[in-house]
Amino acid sequence: MDGHAIAMMSLAATSVACSQVMVEIQPDSFLRRVGDNILGANVVYSHEDDAPWESGDLIDQYKELGISFIRYPGGEVTDYFHWADPNGVGWRDTWAPGGNSSPEPASAWMGYAEYMDRLDSVGGQPLVGVNVDSGHVYNRVEDGIAEAAAFVQHALERGDAVRYWYVGNESYHDISRIPGGMTAAEYGNYINAYANAMRAVDPEIKIVANWKHKWSSSYATLLDIAGQNIDMIDFHGYWNWGNVTWAAWTGKTPLSMNDVFNEKSYLENILDMKARFAARGLGHIELGMLEWNVGPFSSDDPVDWPSRFQISLMNAEILLQCVEAGLDASTIWPARWLGPGSLGNYRSVFEEDQTNPTYHVLRLISPVAGHHVVASSASDKRNPVVAMASPCGEQLTIYVLLKGAVDTEFSVDAGGFSADEISIVSYSAENRDISGNPVLDSRSLEMDPSGLITFTAPAWSFSRLTLKRSEYRMETGTVTASSSGRGDWRGVVFARPFNLPPVVVCGPLSDNGPDPAWVSVRTVTATGFEYRISEWEYLDGRHASNESFNWIAIPEGRHQIGGIVWEAGFLESNHLWWKPHRFKRPFREAPSLFLQIHDNGDTAVVPRIRNIATDRFELRLSEEEMLPDRVTGNDGEHPYAEASYIAVAMGSGILHQTAFHSFSTGPQMVHDWRTVAFQERFESPPWFIASIQTENDSDPAVLRFRSLDEDSLELMVQEENSNLLEGDGSGETTRLAPEAAALLVVGSPDFSTSPPRIGLTSDPDKPLTLTLSASQVIRGRTFILEHAFTPHGAWSPLDSFSPQHDEVGLEHAFAPALNGPADFFRVRLISP
């Protein structure tokens, strides 16, 4: 075991509870949403040599960490960095005389193309910086702006889907190479100039401005000048810069940003900043902490430094406050650092060829990105407790940071949250030696008859308590309606309100009327949405025939539902040309993708997607082909549209005694009707949504359906007919290139004709196990396990294992030979 490796062990033999804390949770009291990018890291390009990346070890560690934002080129080096002419020397500017002499070898640093390749390999989101200081220092402002715009163009041409761009780093700092630092007015004017030039290349990018760590009058100046051009404010949150001690951390809860100056806590500071943005009419601005860590130490002598384990607990409290405050994004600094010293590697996430203890703290927190903070309280305020519920309501996560030298018993009242599974992971020091290595203790727990969950937390520890149940907050429905015209908007009210406006996707539309049509959506709220049967501009907008369509509403975020991965999100587009968009996390294979444009009262538009990959897809808006001077004067320019999407991993699952299948038809959808067979027969016609997945023919088009029954339906690609010169001149078009469609089909299987398939997720550290609970024995029938199937093989008998029957259901352990790198396994069950 290396010096900083983490051990897996039980602590029960050494735990002696000497204190007790009562914790109360209100699981339905939504307070704030945790940002999707709450966990990120800075890669300092000049400290990222090739070797650990090429070995694959670092890639695997990043994947396990579940990181989102990866900030490049990382910190103050940004304002010395020239993307088209880098020298690999972090703090030497190639615009300075002799600045490009003696560059570092390419293997010693990370270029932009390498950054994107490695980002893709770990599944992170890009966060890229442009240099603002060099233009200011060397009187080359226009060159600096042009360099930034060219960087955006380069990323766009590569298809890198870079959405967030940060402009400079700590230009305000009086120790920067700008004497006294930039003023807020100077920086605000630079933000406007850079944003305008960069958005002229790509109007959809988000501009990140970096300013001071707490509110001051300079913020008011900056926002008055550039607030409308800023999408995220980045403050840097180093704790107790120059005064980091164990005594300072243990002596105060909650942790303030700087104890010496008696500043606000991280939680208070974040809430204060967001409130001030909103008060100035700038509620659209996100808040990020794109550099943070414990501050450098007061001494250069390592004897005086806190241990790596102690630093990890300090960082746990910093990030826990940010989670509680609903911070939108954070990136710890640095990810790696080459060379000794308190500035970098002692506080880094990765050190040399191993992980530092802070890595394990971050890994415990990363799964709650996108979750909802709920109200919590503890009888002992010295020990921070933070709770959050998953967007779909199937999971409650409670973090407990024990800032004390005595093992402590915690009794948690989960507020009526009914859990099918309860587990805890506690992170502490081996043998309670806070100068040594960390250990993890993972175990299952039970709720007592009074509804309490009791566990003992080791001294100086960080624990994550997880409660899971089989209920999911998701709603589906079917609507039948007509339209009297373009103003005929109607409403759907959800059966139960969501905490936040959910992602809504509709369609396709049935085919009872002769005119091309689809479903438009607007005004999505937590309680419902409005819809309309829409037609193209060359038609009158009336759709007298009753049409049917299905809809689904699901909270934004990443979900594990029925054994497979779902992702729901929002995006923006004002492009009539192709633009890449990234998923929040990569899928194992390209998923089924369903997309809904939100109507903004402008001309008719439908989405087209293509090149769906594991980590991204391309989107453009498609308008009718009518001439610019006909009917509306449409010039083919669609200024802006919001959209929502749902991506579902390919595969099958079961949820609440209902089966669902996510699959693709392949390229067979044309202007004529095509029969699509379901994966299995259902007891009655199932609920479904479908979407075109390709653009092999560029004509504007939507899907229509008919003949829905228990085992199939018919789909057709329907083009708009504004260009009457197409086809035979009658307005009927012939689609020469077939398109692929994806379907999500949900219903009750007909087990008289096909066996059920049960979803199974695997723990790589344990044998694969299927448990069929009483609630999953559909309609009271009992089934015995016959075969298992993996995505990497065929149906195979499990002759060496016998199913075990009892009153609960049936359980079966899979042969180790069937273990594989897959999240989903199908299990064939047959009636005895």
C-alpha cells in the first residue's frame, strides 16, 4: 500500500461511543438545488506531464471521482497562456521579449488538443480560459481580444462543445503583474469587449468573470458595466490564507472564509452574493468558486503543516458548505502539481502517482451533484450536518462531519422517508491517528420501529448516510386535442407539483389530420405546462382533427431508474447550423435522445439532431423551406430557442411492476409508414415517446404515428410542404435517405407470451446478485431463474446455482465468469 492509499476496513472493534447527537431531516422541504458542476478541478497545463495520463491510471482515478468541470489552462497561468503559441512554462509570457525561448518539451505539459482528448476520456465538462492580462500589459488589447475570438472559433471548428469560457484570472490582485491590479471598471470594459467578440463567433457560449471573494462596492461597479454580459461570477475561496492550522479548524463551526478577519462562512457568503445579484436584476448570473482549497500555510517547514488527512477534513467542510448553499460550480486548485511545497502537491487532489486523502472526500460528495438540499438540524451544532434528496425522490443523502476526538453516536430521524436500503460510509483516520492514513468503513444499517437510524461515527470523521427506495418522482400522460389556431394553447396540470420546473418532452403526434403537425410546449412550471398542436407557417394553424400524443415530465439531472441511466436537462440554441452539446456525464454507449423545443412566439421551428455519441450530440433548429417574402417574410433566421432533452441508455428495465425499453429502429424511417416491433408484447397498447435521431435528409420533418397496439406501431417521417417544387409538385415529398428513430416504450408485459426481464446493477467489488423482492413478483406470480444474459455474451445457463425460494421472493448469485464491465444485465425468469 502506498503512503496515501485508503484502506477498507471495519471500525466496529475500536469504536466506543461516548456522546450522542440527534439529527432531524425534512426530506420534502426543498431549499436549493446543488449545481451539476459542484465538483471540478483545475488542471495547471504546465504541471500536467503526459506519463500518468498515458498509463491510464489518472484517467481511471478521474472517472471514479465523478468530476465535472475541468478548468484549463488553470489559475494564474491563464494570463500568461497563448493557446496557439504555448511554451509550457506556466508563468512566462510568449508576448514578452524572449518569452518563447527555451520552451519545455511537449511531453512535459498539456496542450489544448491534449486537454480535450483527456477531458473526453474522463467524461468531464470543458471550462476554458482566455488571456486578458497580456493585452493590457503589452498594450496589445485588440490582439488579445482577437486571440480569444480565434480560440472560440478553433474550439467550434473542432466540435469541442465548450460552453463556459472564463476571461482572465485574478486580474484584480495587487500581486499580479499589473501594479495595484485592474480596477473593476477596467475589467468590466474588458469583459464587454471580449464577450462581444467571442459571442460573434459562437452566440451560445457562457462568459465567466472572476472577481473578489466577497461583496464590495467594486462588485457594483463591475456589474453595472458588464452584468448583462456575465453568465457566471467566479470567486476564489482559499480558507485562512497563510494561517491554516488544525486548531483554527477545530475551534470554529461553521468554518468562515478567513478566521483572522472574522469573515462570513462559505454558506453565508454564497447566499449573500446570490441575493445581491438578484436584487440588481441579474438573477441569471451563476456563482462559481473556481479556485478553492485550504490556503497555503504560514510556514515553509513541513513540520508545521497539517497532515494530509487533516487537510481533507478541512476541505470536506468547505465543499459541504458550498453544497448546502446551492453553489453552481467549483473547481479545486490544483488537480496535480509537479514538485514539492505547500503551494501545490501537498494540497493537490493527485500527488505524483497516487491520490491524496482529499480525493476520497471529494469522491464521497460527487454523487449529489444536481440533488436538492433539504432542511436538517442537529442537537450539537459543532458537527455540520447537510442533507439532500435526489431529483426523482428515490434517494436521501445525509452528510455528517464529526469535528471531535470522541466517537459519537448519531440518531437520525429521516422525517418519514421510507427506505428499502440504508447504508453508510465513514471516512476517518486509521487507528484514530490524524497524522496517518485514512480508512473507509462501509456497512448496511436498519431503521428501528420508531423510525430512527442509529450509527456511531468515528472521531474526526466524515460520513455519508444513504437511504434508497424504489419510488421515483416522474410523471407521464396522454393528451387528445385539436387546435383552432396558433393561439390555441391548452394546459396540463401535474398530479403533484415538482420542486422545480421539470424537463418535459412530448410526442410524436398521431396522424388523424392531413396537414403536417407536431406538439409545441411553453410555460413549463413546477405545476404543469402549456401545449399546442403546431403547424408550419404556410398553413393556417388550424388543426381540426383530434390528435393524441404522450408526454413525460422528469426532474433535471442524472438518474438511475429501473437499472439504467437517464439524463434530463435544458439547453439553448439559436443556430440554424449544427452545434455540439455535451451530456452531463458520458453514457456507456450512445443513448436514445428525445428533444423538445420550447415555443418562444417566433416562427415555427423543430429540432434536428445527429451524431449522437456517448458524451455529446449535435443539434440545429429546422425551419420551413418557404421563400423569405412569402406569408410572413421569414428570412430563415431563428434568433433563440430553449429546449429540453431526455437521454435514456439503450436497454430494458423494470420499475413499479412496469417494463420499459429504450431502443433504436436503425435507418429505416421514411415518408412511408414503417412498422416498428416492440421488444416484447404488452398486455395493452403501451405508452411511448419517439424521436428522429439522424439527419440523412436535410428537409424539415417530424415523426407521426398510427396503429399502436400491444406489440408494435407504425411510424412515418413527415416533411413540411412549403416548397411546392419538391417531389411531384403536389406538395407530397419523397424522402430518399431513411432516418433512424429512437423509442422509449413503457407498459405491463404480457407474460403469457414472453418472459420478464429484470434490471440488475452490479458492484464491481461483489458477486453479481439478483434479488426479486415481493413487490417485483408481478401480480403475485412466482418465477424461477433460468438464464442470465450480459451485453458481452449470449444467454447462458447457470447450472451450478440453484434459486432460493422464500416468502420474500427469490435471490440468486451469479457465477463469477459472468462478471463484466456493464451496468445492466437481463435475467430470464420462467414460471415453474
